[in-house]
Amino acid sequence: MLARVLRAQGQFNQMAQQLVAAVSQHSLDAELAIKTIEALDDADRKMEAYTLCQRALNAECADDARLHAYAGMLALQLGQFVQARAHYEAVLEHAGEPRAWEWHIAGGLSQSQRYVQPADVDLQRFQQALRRNDISPTARIELLFALGKLHDDLGDAAAAAEAWREANTLAHAHSRWSRKNWRRMIDARIRAAPMTQRPRESRGWAPLFVVGVPRSGTTLLAQRLTSLSDIVQRGELRWLPELAAQLPDVAQVALLAEQYELQLRQDDRHARWFIDKQPLNLLHIDLILALWPDAKIVCCVRNTRDNALSIWTQRFGDPAHDYAYNFNDIAAVIQGCHRLTRHWLARYPASVRLVSYETMVAAPDAEIASLGKWLNADSKVESETRTSPGMISTASLWQARQPIYQTSVGRWRTYEKFFPELLRFDS
């Protein structure tokens, strides 16, 4: 209910501040703090949620492992990696094993740093936890993905491949993702007639969608676009699939579209573009341009072998990404996304533009300048990339906050002998 109020009012900063102020008038026990933090997080007010976590932990709740777990998650999304790690260490201290491993602590620890020391304490932690027989399959899968990431950071490709192979085998056994249903959906999208567009409005702002195959560079591109002074990022919003599910209920679609716009704009009334970087909004380009004819869509593309490897080595929490644990399923997703991308480019050439991951990392400034010109965006570059609080909550949250590097280009060659399935993909 609190999250709905925050969304419905539109004045997000003011409402969040009022909520925190109201809670501060009461004794802040752990239960009240957690409910308020969840409401703020659900309304995408990450900084306010993290501030409330810290306040609760500094007051009566210093030993509450649940609050430390929330604080670690929020600090990680805000790019405060040292603080995130400290909170995850506290979870291990106060919750103990095996309970702590059920709270996504392994993934949090592995995403909070790039490992450089072979004797890092996390190596022993992960290995010891995996020898336990009292952890759930979900915790075991997450530990294996974290262990693979640790070995990959250290340059031990063989050990990383072994951990990832076991992790994906276990995860795929629990997957209900259907390749047949995916292909049918892609075919249906391509066969569907264009939707009737709403009249264009002179609003002074428009949505900007960054889409593509997951792990194709969408997070990196969205983050770099916010270096332009009139572009704001909102992360991966969940509203487009909800809007699509309501068709053909026109009244409900109009209401959801209005709520989506409130979430997109929030209190930033002076920006020109607002980014939604949910990659699989690629499925809904017809709906996007029917609702917002002035919207722009940037489709990210990447070398398919590198893209497939990046998906295969990543733990996704959303069942919608359960294709990620089988190379044949990954191939179907990449193929389907590429078919749709070609379709949208042909149908909406003025609204859709391709960006290559390889071009982006090779010449980021030139690529952003070119996109800025296409968007007619203010070319003034801010001293730091701007996002609304805590917008990086995806699998790329560590990489997107680092200086751009090219080591991921051609990375599949390191794992070619361990994952020969990669050779099935076009290079």
C-alpha cells in the first residue's frame, strides 16, 4: 500500500521524505523498519531505504541480520561496495550458517569486488559452504555461480568453468522455461499488425528504451547515456509487461500508462529523456510506440559467443530468465531477439537504432555523442554519470560502475575448450 501511494502521488522525493519522517517519530523496531524499507525499495527510493537501514542498525537493531541483508543489497545497488561487503559480513556473523547462504549472501559478496588475491577469505567460505548438506538447492546454485566468478576474476578458467557447469546443470533442472513457447511468441510478435498510435503530444519529454538480448551491454549504455545532462535513467521498470498483459482493455492500459509515466518522471521535471533499460522490452516495441509515438528505442547487439557466455556465467533471480542455464535455450533467445530487432528496424526506422557493444567499448565518447545527436539531447556532459538513486540493480551492477574496458570482447575464446557449445553460435 505504501509503495502504491508513493507511485500514485507522483511527488516521489517529497512523499519518500514524508514517509521517513513519519517513521522517525516512532521507536524504530526491526519489523517497522523492514516494512518501510520494502515500501521505499519497491517505489525505487533506494537511497532513502538505505538511509533508513543505517538508522535502524545504528539504533536498536545493530544485530539484526535481516536488516544487514537489506542494507547490503541496497548498498550494492548504490555502488557502495565496501559498505555492502561489511553488511554481508555482518549477516554471516549474526545469522550464521547455513541460514545466511539462503539470503543471497554469496552473490552479494562476489558482486561487491573484483577478486585479486588467491587466498581471499571468500574462496574458503564458498568451498566450505558447498561441502554442507543442509543448504537448499537455490543456495547451492548461488554459491557455485559466486565461486565461478571468483575463479574467473583470478584467471583460473578451468576452475571457473567447473563451478559454472555444475551451477547451470542444477539451475536448468529446476527450469520450466519453454523454447517452443518462446519461438511461438516471437512469431506472433512479427506477424502482428502495427498498433494504432496515440496522437503525438507536445510534452517536452519522452521515454527512451534501451533493449536487446540480456547481457548485451544495455546497462553499460544506459549508464553512459546519463552523462548527457538532460537524460535520466530509471533502471529496469516492470510496467511494460503489465501494460501488454492488459490489452485490449483500453481503459486499464491508459491508467497503467499514466502510472508508468509517473514512475518514469518522478520529480525530475526538467529532463528531456527518461531511460527504461529493461532488455526484454524489445518484445513490446509496437506497444511502446503506440503509447508514446515520440519514444526512441536503442537496441544493443553483441558478438553472440560473448553474449552467450556472459548469460551462461550469470545467476538470474527472475524465472523469466530460466533460459540462461542451457546453451540451446540461450541460442533460441538470442536468435529470437535478433529476428525481432530486424523486424522493428524495418517497421520503425526513425524510432529504432542499433548500438554495437564492441563499438561502444572501443569508442564510448564518440558513440554517446552520436546517440546524443540522434536524440537531440543536450551535448553538455556532466562531471559524473547521473542516475536516480540505486538504479543499477541488475547483474551488471559491478561492471557498469567501472571504467570502460575491452577485456570482455572476445572473452569466449578463454572458455572455448571448456564450453565447446559456444562454437554453435555465429562468431
